[in-house]
Amino acid sequence: MNPSRSCLVMGNWKMHGNLADNAVLLAGLVAGAQRAGHAQLAVCVPFPYLVQAQQALSGSAISWGAQDVSVHAHGAYTGEVSAAMLADFGVSWVLCGHSERRALHAETSSVVAAKAAAALSVGLTPVVCVGETLSDRDADNADCVIADQLEPVLALGADALAKMVIAYEPVWAIGTGRTASPEQAQAIHSLIRAALVQHGSGATPILYGGSVKPANASALFAQADIDGALVGGASLVAEDFLNIAASAA
Ligand code: PEP
């Protein structure tokens, strides 16, 4: 991590949780938040639990976000949730283009960029996820895949890029227990950084995601272009999530 940039540790609860378990998890995070040291903590929760997150985290140092957003502002889009609706619940962050959305809901990179633009239009910070599959990596194609996924996002321009976060999440490392080595992660992060610099926004934070755990977090955070983590499974256990954040110290 470059010491001039701050560290962001963001949880992605995916489709996990219920009111009772969330209450315990959120209370554990609030109680232990000071252990995060200089790392900024955030959780991206399922839509129905945004109000619970807002109530539990308001006034704490932990911010909250959503896991998806509509490209549309309003209208006949049954089941969709607009960025303005998210803003009504104090949301700060919106995941855009998580690999599960790309794979299971056919989200293209241009749709992902449109979602990022929708989030920005109401002052939310998009966290744009990119990452290659195992077959892309085995075919030595990871760099091209990441460049293609980034292209429509980079086209939003320097002002937009300065207000977003990029998360590099190799698909083969998500939920598999198999993390990218710090060197593999850094190699892609430095490509992303170079693209951001070329588009006038070198300070945009770049998170790493994919089986981040307390045991591997500090080696990842030691890399020059890793500015924090997007954490799935380990964000469901307060102790693990806080220990990951504490590794950034
Ligand atoms: C994720 O869902 O964004 C993720 C990185 O999951 P995990 O940490 O479980 O691999």
C-alpha cells in the first residue's frame, strides 16, 4: 500500500444474513471498529437490510453500501432499485459488476459502466469490480480481459474515475479459498493503476478481492498498488473482518 493512500476494507455479504444474525455481526463490528486502526471499514449488505445497517452503523466509523444498482433513474423496471433509492438509506458505496452479476445476470462491461454512472449521478461511490476467469489466466489472457472490462469505465473520464473505487477480483479466487499471490495481485493492480494514470486519475483506490483472510491480508496490503480489500466470506465473521482491517496497520 502506498502510505499516501488510505486503506479501505469492504465486506460483501452477498445473499447471506437475517435480521438476528446481522444484528450480532453489526454490533460486533461497531464494538471492535477501533481495531481497524487507520483502515476505513464498510459493509455492502442485501437491499432489505440497508435500513438495519443504517440504524446500526449511523454515528459509527463504519459506512454501508449496496451490492447492485439499476442503470435507470425510475420507471417500469420491476425488481430494480435505483441509485436515488439507495441514497435514501444513507448508502455510501455500490458494488458494480461483481463477477457473480457478470456471470449469472449477463452484465456486460458497458452495463457495469452505466451502473457506475448512475451511482455517481446521486453522489454514491461505485466500486467497479473486474477480474479474469481461470481459463483467461491459463490462456495468458488476464491483462486483456481486465483492459476490456475497464474500457467503458475509463471512458467515463477523469472526474468520474476520481470518485470511484476499482476492485480487482480474479474469478478463480472468489469463494474458492485460493487467493492470488501478492505478486500476481500486484501485477494486475499495477496495470490498472497505469490505465488510471493514463486517464488522469492515478489516486483512484484499487482493492483486491478473492479469499482474503486474516492470514493473507498483510502480505497483500504490503503491495504498492493494493489499497485495501473487498472481502466476501470472511466479512461474515466480525473477528475475521476486523483482523483483516487490523493487518493494514
Ligand atoms: C467477493 O464476494 O467479492 C469475494 C471476494 O468473496 P470471498 O472473499 O469469499 O472470496
